[in-house]
Amino acid sequence: VDFVARDDELDASVGEKVNLAVCRGGERVEVQLTVQDQHDLIPHDFIDLAFGIFHNVPYQTAQKHHIPLKGIYVAHAGFVFGESVTSDAVILELNGTPCDDLHAFESALQQIPNKEYFSVGWMLPKSNMERNMCMSEVKMLRHWSTCRAWSLDPVCDTRSWTWRSLGVREGTKMEGVEEQGQEQHAEDADAAPEQTPDSQASRPEVEASPKKKARKSKVEGALAAVEPSLCAVTFRTVQQFDMDLIVDSENQEGDMLFCRGAGVVLDADAGLILTDRTTVPQLLGDIEVMLGESCRSASVLFMHPIHSLVVLKVDPLPEGGSGLPFGRSATFEEESALEPGDECEIVGMDPRGKPFSQKLKVAEVRMGNFEARWPPRWHERNLEAIILAESPTHMTSGVLCDSQGRIQGLHALTTLAEENSVNRHGYGIPTAVMLPFVNQIRSMAVASASVPARPLAAKSLVVPSLEVIFKVAELPKLRRLPAKLRPSAQWLSKLSEIGNCVLCISAVTGGGPCDQVAAEGDLLVAVCGEVVSTARAVEARLLQAVAEARALSCQDNLDEALICEVQLTLLRRGKVRQVQVKVPMLPSDGTSRLLCWHGLLLRETPRAVREFGTVPSGVYICQTMLGSPGEANGIEGEFLVKVNGMPTPDLDAVLVVTKEVERDIKTTAGGRRA
């Protein structure tokens, strides 16, 4: 066969049929085939869905893995498919409908309501074990980004890409997505929504059959009392939205990041659940809670900025109705606190999501050493933590309670990343720390229920903070210091009356009320004239000062505008310093707004970054997208402070500057054409 001549014949017959003679099993066989253009076999269209990229199977993949040219290639799985389908897979069907090409895939997607589960049939060409079709269930989440179909314009000299928004078929319910025009979307520079999704998808609530209920094993003691209030919590997000996670092999599954733990029902009538920040580390993510046989989606109502406390609110049922009450409200122990040597029972969820309990003894209650992390991540601070004698087995988070099921603390984890390993250590948050926060949340729920027109919101819930980190200095050691550094005998006597230690400032948050006022090594001995020696006492005195300021200002709601001043008594090198500071009212923590700008993922500078010292006036660069202009141009740094010489102190300034730059470019281009 003269292959050169054969290539010429094929080039001249593109789009037409040619006759070929092949040898099959020793016999000559005549076949007729259509000559295809390889350029047409390269995908010129793709669908962008929740940060996932999907297009027809390219001929290079089909040739390499010996698969037919049909199906949808998963270039990036994204938020919807990433839970079960990995990148480089090929989607074959959705809800039983074959997806041989992109048009069929688009049509099938438009049939699926938002926040509903659907089945996907897929295969992994490069895997010998998964070349047959696998079936999985995933959840439609359109509200994370506008679903778009992109096409390459072959006529345009610049070979530009154009897109159109993919809606849903008539009668398909669509929640959380606002249709945008192409021009408006370009002006917003792909800004993410300002709010984290207020509602997530959920499986329909299913009641267990009587027979199934009868087969459940009998539980006793604390587990029996807490079980109606205990739920399993699952958090997931895409890797691009990794803001406060400590990523390791345990919480990474395919293209998604998962966190699993336990939660306890705060208010069944309002659908409020309390969990920890190891289970729900950030706002941007999809959250599901399961209590018994009921599986519901939830969203973050409030994330405590100082302690590992997160309040979730379950979403209404997809078929209508509130689905409340949800479980049974838990009971908190308000009188006694756990002390070293006390026995308690920890109740949580095992890796399979089943309730689990274990009796343990309290080893000590002391100031926890929660180190700051790099890259900056939120971490617990200023907490006299409950340390258990043994680490609970088969569980991550849960509650500490007595034999009657009264909650005495919340069990959480702190993650320490050391070189190539990630170590997790458990600790308990005492009820005395949680109760002011819990009671405030419950009061808000009661007030909201009494006024149906006023929905439950966390805007009026704030946390006063001095924005410093404490460590403990022992009084016996202070007494042995040189006279010029030692606290006075009067202060040593006052402090010894309430304990054997004193609070020492180990870090001051840049831009906080104590910045340039307090310094590392200062001893905090009194707040508003009241002697303090524990972080809990400082928090209690700040809450009291806020209540007094609120009464004087006649404000009905606590908010960030409330002005509260306190007097701090500091000891620096043995000398007394009286300082007056304005206590900031911290709102719910976490990043609720992102901006993808030329491949740089931008957000407002988080508190975890400011802990390391003074930061410049700019927005924080948390990630750089692979293959983006930001990566291609080698942009390095942690803050975006100026664009074309114009300051960018916040995300809104970045958008304004971007519009001005685009306008200047259009004006310059128009002048050149003229």
C-alpha cells in the first residue's frame, strides 16, 4: 500500500465515502467508510456547570483508550459531578437517558431540577477496573455559577468563544440562580455571589417503616437521651473554594473535599443545629444533616469567630412545607462544670454515620495551645479546654454529657500540619463558654417565631473581642522574676485570690482594638476594674460591658455599629498601664464573597491573616487558578494592592478599577481604528 498516495486520496475525499479492502481472518473484505475531518473531531463546544467543564469525547482520547467517539468527556468534574465522577471520566447517561453528544447532555441537564439528586452512568477509560459503566448519584447545584454553553466562532478571525446561558425546561423548579446577560457577566469579572448559598439540595425526607424501626437495637443511658437530638453532618466543597480546610487524604475524595462530623439540635422548632468548625470549616460549601431516617440540607446561620461553634439552619423540604420540628432540642447543663477527674460520656457519630458513645474521664481543664497555621487558617483561641484522659475511638466530633444526656461540652478537633503529616487532637468546649452564645441564638429563634414577618437572621448576633491571643503565665514563676520585671506584691496578692495564673498576651491582631496599645508579653490583670485570670472571665466581662452599652444606647439589637469601650489594666515589665479600647463587635466569621480576577481568587483579608501582623491595604490572594492569566504571567504575592496604579483596598474597588481599565482599552482601540 502506498500510504502517501492513500493520504492524498483521503485528503481529497473529506466528507465523502471511500471504498477500502481489508484482510479480516484471512479473507478479503470490502468496506465503505466516510472520511472525517480531524479538525471537526476536536471539541469546539463545551458546557460549564458549577465549575465543571464537559465536552464531546476528543478523538485523541478515543484513539488512546480504544473507546467509541460518543459520550461526554469530563475535563473537570466540578461541584455537581465531583462527588462521584473523577476528571478524565466519560459520562454515558443521565437518569437513564443516553448522552452520546453534547446536545443530548444539555437536554438531559435541563430536565433536572435544582437541588435534586439524579443518577449518572460513567466510565473511566484509563482504568481497567472501571471501563464498564458505573452508576452513581449526584446532586444538581446550579446556584454556584451560571450554567453556560460555550462555542468557538470559526468565522471570527480571533477565534473567540461565545456563550449562552442554559436555563431549565418549563416546569422545572430553579432556585438560587439569577439569569445574567453576557455583557453584565463580563463586567462583573466572574464575581462569585456575595452570599453563601442560603439553601442547599436535599434528599426527600423519608420516614422509616414500622418494621425497620422495630429492628433497631435498644440504646440506653446518655446515648438514648441524646440520640433524638444528634445528627450526622456532611460538608463538601470544591478544591477551588478551599478557604479554611486543612486538606489531607481523609477529607479528599476525587475532585471534592469532604468533612464529616456530628451536630446537636439547638432548637427543633426553628431547625437550628450546633456543630463545630472541623465539621463545617467555612461558609462556601454544601451541607447535609441526617437525623434518624431524615436527610435534610442546611446552611450556615452563624459561625463563631473565636470558638469552634457553628449554627446551622435546616432548609425547607423541597416538596413544600418547613419540615419542622426537626428532632428534639438538646438539654444543656447550666449549673455544674466538668472538672479534672470527672467521668463523662462522649456521644457522636462513627465513620458510618451511626450514633456512638464512650465513657471517658476528664484529665484536665486548661488553656489550650492552639497554634496559628500557615497558609493562614482559622484556629481556636482563648479557651480553657476540656482535655480527656483518652482519645475517643471511631469518631471525630460529638458532645460531652452526663448519664442523663445533659450536655456539658462540645467535642471538637484541632488539626496540626507538621511537614508531611496531619495530626488531629480532640478537646472539649465547656458549656459555660457555649451558653451565652446558645441562649442568644435561642432567644432570636423565639422572637422570630413570634413575628412571622421577621425571618430568623444572624445580623443582630455579634461577638465582642479584644482581638488578642492569650497564654497562661504561672504566678510562682512571676514571683521569681527580678524586682524590676516582677508584678507588684499588691497585684500578685489580688491574682492569687482567684487562681494561680495570669493571662499573658502572646499575639495582637493587626488593626484590632489592642493594636499599638498592647504588646506581646503584657499581662492582662483586669477588665473595667474587675480582676481576671481566665479567658472565660474576660469574655464574661466583655459581654457584661456590651449589655451595659446596649442599655445606655437603647438599641434593641446587637450589631456592629454598637460602640462599647472598656478599660484594660495591663502589667508591662512590672508597671501598671491603664488603657481604654473600643471593643469591636465581630459578626459571623468566614468568607462569603469571592472574586475570580484573571485567575486570581480574591477575598477580603481574613482575620487569620491579620493575626500575623500589620497587613497592607488590599485584597487577599487565596489561590491562583491553573492555566489562568495570573499563573501564566507569574503573578506572585499574597495581596493585590493596586491595578494600573489605582488602589484596590476591597473587592468592590477591584471591580470598579476593572471597569475603568476595560473602558480605557476600548477608548484606545477606538482611537486607533479612527
